[in-house]
Amino acid sequence: MNEIARRITQLRNLMRERRIDAYLVPTSDYHESEYVGRHFACREYITGFTGSAGTALIGKDWAGLWTDGRYFVQAAAELAGSGVELMKMGEPGVPTIEEYLEQHLPQQGILGFDGRVINARMGEELKKKLESKDVSFAYTEALIGEIWEDRPELSAEPVWVLDDKYTGKPATEKIARLRQQMGKVQATVHILTTLDDIAWLFNIRGNDILHNPVVLSYLAVTKEELFLFLNPQVLSLEVRAYLENLGVTICHYQEIYTYVQELYHERILLEKGKVNFTIVKYLDDSNRIIDKMNPTVNDKAQKTQTEIENLKKAHIRDGVAMTKFIYWIKQNIGKLSMTECSVAEYLKSLRRDQGALDESFATISAYGANAAMCHYHAEPGNCAVLQPQGLYLVDSGGQYREGTTDITRTMALGPVTEKEREHYTLVLMSMLRLGHVKFLEGCSGLSLDYVARELMWQRGLNYNHGTGHGVGYLLNVHERPVGIRFKTVPERQDGAVFAPGMVCSDEPGIYIEGSHGIRTENLLFCKEAETTEYGRFFTFEYLTYVPIDLDPVDVTLMEEKDIAYLNEYHSQVYEKISPYLDKEEATWLWTVTRPIA
């Protein structure tokens, strides 16, 4: 029996004792975070799947893992031999979790889960879906914690204050606006549990989730009071004084559950899709819940002018690190020993030299066929050796005081096939075309996605991920409420219309399993273009300035506008990055950003 099978057996023994028919294990923490700290890696613990998105369901004699297209290849490999079946979300014939439970739970069955890691909306939807079966929930059963003997402790990293010169807006102003927005819906209490929103509101940062500078905390806001629930030991005297000057009362992290049980006859603003099931269940029936997206979400997404200017500085720093990295690989491939892991470490050191506080996510360093797995993660001792042939993809980013970066470059390490050359050029053209789109106010990413996919769809190609995601400011690399995709995915909550100051990625790709993967990604921000009698028009401006490898480009596939877009972009890359390079690097950059026609 392998380790995963042993753990599932232990879990089933507990389920049998508690008369639980099926047990649900999501990826989430108590705050619906996309990435979670090691304490919350319960789904990984019980299945062995290490991806950032997925939900496990353990039945009496069956176990399954639901995940999306980004992780199909990775999940299939990691689940092999575990006894856990891969359920490919969105694929024909694959039921949703709700549908599976409806089909397989017995009448008056019991579904177990830790209510702190299931959001209230999902809990309500499950209840509605299973109503005909009279299913009950055992939502106080944190069973994984009972079998996980060496479970890591909750993170308790120090909190620090981000100066107004980086944010452009003091916390007092943000708090006042939040209360104004509460007043518009006549809310008397606002419960906020999303970690990036709390950090943004108070202009504080921490390190409680790897690469996400947030603080494990809950917040309750009234017309006159602010209750911040966290581990008090993470606050220095200076930071505590800063928060108290804002009117904050410091409470212990777990006291949020006592606080909400003592609320009566309040109008409570909260977002059921982000607040956990237990918090909502603990609220007295005398309260009225106003279920709306947190008011902080849109304000956070529309970066201030100060933040935009700082982001430009961050991307210059990041561009220097990336350019030095590409130069180093190109000069040394076939001469030095390089693995996916060793080059990722070298890139990390280059970012650190440029002042990065951390990476913005775990670097995807993928050579050859490994790059066909969109979110492949190389592990020491089990990573590919780079050879002077084929394509290498690196998707990485940094956290700077001046903001968050995210960039992907694919480069030729030597000879490439004609098919790789074709695919590389299509991806490049798709990225450039989206970056130059002009659109009317009111457009969301749903309107814009076709600009990137058109070339691929004409050839019967596609990529199984969104074209773009919102990006935070020294916060989460994936940020609501904007994104660019061709179909609505409600749970991603990234379908908002674009507004000036919103930052988004532009990252089309092509992935051929067993052969190669290609992605080219820049970050861009939305800005005013012009106003005519037809309305306001917006456009994008690139934040990312890093050379795009010309070696695998097939110019014969490109139209004049594509060539012009690339030449213009490379001219700006040289202008912005070359002053920070040594003579040899700058000479090389001049060559690799030359006009191609």
C-alpha cells in the first residue's frame, strides 16, 4: 500500500466512526486563498497532487480529484498508482462534484468537510443540489488534521507597513471610502476575510503564504470600529501603534468565530463566495446578510497613478534581471551544466540583485516536453537537463516594493523543428495583437480574448487556459476582478469590465503533449485612449520590457502589422533596459532587439 492509499484508509476509518458517507477536501485555507500555506495543504496531503487548484472527494470505496485543464497532464502523473481518479473539469462526460454527489450519496447521507475551508456559497449550492436526498452536513469535522501527525503550524510571520510613497493612498482614505460604500447598501457591519483585501486596506504586508505577502487575518468593520483578528505576536510595537492609530482593535485570530456569534440584528455585508461556511453558519438568524463582492476588490484593482509609476520601475528592475538571465543562458548553453532547477535558482539570484523581496510565485522552468504542462514545476533531483537544442520556457515573477511582476519567455536553445517555429511565431503574434487592441468602455476580457486566439482557431489550435489575469500590487499575482478568457468561468470571478489603472497579463500559448510548450507573456495596464461621440475608448500599455527571442521566429507567417509591433516593442526594450547592462550585455541586446524587416 502506498502512502496516499494509507492516508485515505485512515481517513475512511474516521469517516466510518463519524458515519460520514463522503468527505470533501478543497485546496483552500480559511480565507479562500488561491495559494495556501503548508498548514492548509490538506488536499495535497490526501491525494499527492501538488497543483494550486483542485478538490478531492473521498467516498467509502472511491476517491476522485477534480482539477482544470492547466493541470490535466501533471495531475495524471502525480495521481498514478494512488487509487485517486482524475476528474477532468469541463470535459465531456465528466460530472461536477455536485452532480457526482447527487448521483452517489445515499438518501439521508452525510457529507463531511471542514466548514472553515468551504466557502458559504459553495455550501449553500451543495445543500440545494442535494436537497432531494435530505443530505446533512458534518461541517465541524476537520478530519485531515486528525490524521496528519506532522502537520506544519499556522504561519506567524512579521507584519510590516508599506509606505504611502508606494501606494499613493493612505489607509485612512481607503477605510473612509469603504465605510462610504457600506453606507450605500445600508450595511452596519462588513466582514472581510480575503487576505489581499485586508492587506491592501491597511497598507500592510506579511509573509504568511509563500510568494504572497499577506497576513493571516480576518476583519470586521462597523461605522466606527475596526476589529482585526490575527496572531498578535506578528505585530511589532511600531506596527501595532500604526494600526491602533487607524482605530483598529487587535483581536486573536480565532476570536472571529466568537465575534460573529455575538452579532444580532445587524445588516452584514459579506461575500459568500469568499467568506467561509462556518462563519456564515454561526451568524444569528436575526441578522440580514448583504451578499456582494467586497467593495475593496475594484478599488484595489484600479491602481493609483503612484502605483502605476512604481510598477514601471519594478518592471525595469525585473526586465534587467530577465535580460541578464536570457543573455547568460544563450551564451552558456552547451558549455555549462544547466538543469531546469539550477537555472531557476540563478534567475532568482538575479532578481534578488535587483532588489526583489521574493518571487511572486514558484518559477515554472520547463525544457522541451515538460513545457507542455502549463504549470509544470521542476523538483531538485527530478528535473531535466537543458541541451543546446529545442525550446525552453520560463514563467516567473518578482515581488518588489514597487509592485508585482509576472513574465514568460520561451527561447530556442539550439535548432528547433518547423512546427515549433510555426507555433512560436503564432504565440508571439497573438500576444502582440492583444497588446495593441483598442476597445470601447464596457468591454471585459470576454470581448477581447478573440484578438489573441483568432490566429490559432483559424488553424484548429487552442490553449486550455485564460489569456490573461489581473495582477496585484505587491500582493497576489492573480487578482480579481478582471481577466481575459473566451468563456465565462463564474468561480474565477474575473469577468469585470476594464477600467483605467487595471493591470492584466497577456499570455497566449500552445502546448503539444510529449513535444513542446510555448508561452509568451507580458503584463500591461489599461489606460485612456480617446473619447468620441461614441464613448470612451481604452487601450493597453506594456509594463514588461524584456527581449523576445528572434531565433525561432518565422517572419514569413507575420503580417506587416505584426512585424511593426515587434520592432516597436524591441526598440523600447533596448531603450529602457540597456542603460543597466554591462558593455557585452548591451551589445548583445542591441543585436537581439534589431528590426527583423
